Amino acid sequence: MSGLYAHYYTWAEVCLLTTLSESTIRSMGKKDTFPVREKLSPGRVGFPKKQVDLWLKDRPAWERWNRRRLEKEAARGQHEETRDKNAPDKAVDNSIWQL
């Protein structure tokens, strides 16, 4: 792999490294207890290698890092799992669409 993809693990690599199943990793991701996968292109996701490596090496350190990340996102109202991506931006005046 080269370029952007060199910095990410695939599903197969993460399952092999962690000895966890894809469904277990998905469940852990929903609970914010595993590094978040990122959409790399249509139909392709990856797990940031630095985060997965830290999770494998030192889970308490990763959990502290993740807790800080979630707190910052919550303060900005941008947590991926809870944010409705289809909702209009609060800063946009939608009154012109009302009849």
C-alpha cells in the first residue's frame, strides 16, 4: 500500500492483529472502546494505524486519549455517532424554505 492507505489498517488486518471479529470491533466502536474507522473512499474504510497500535500496546493510554477526544467533540457538538449528518446546520437560516 502507498500514499494515504499506508497510514490505515484494513478490516482484515485489524481482525488479525486484535484476534477480534468484525462484529465485536463494530460493537466496541459503537461504545467508543475501539479506534474509530474512517471512510477513505466509497466502499473503503480504514483504521488509523497510530490509534490501533496504541490501543494494542496500551489500552488505558488509548482510553484516556479517546476520552479527551470525545469530550472535545461533545463540547463542539460534533460526536460522529450522535450527530445527524442530514440535519441542517444551525447557522443556516432555513426560514426561506417555509411556505
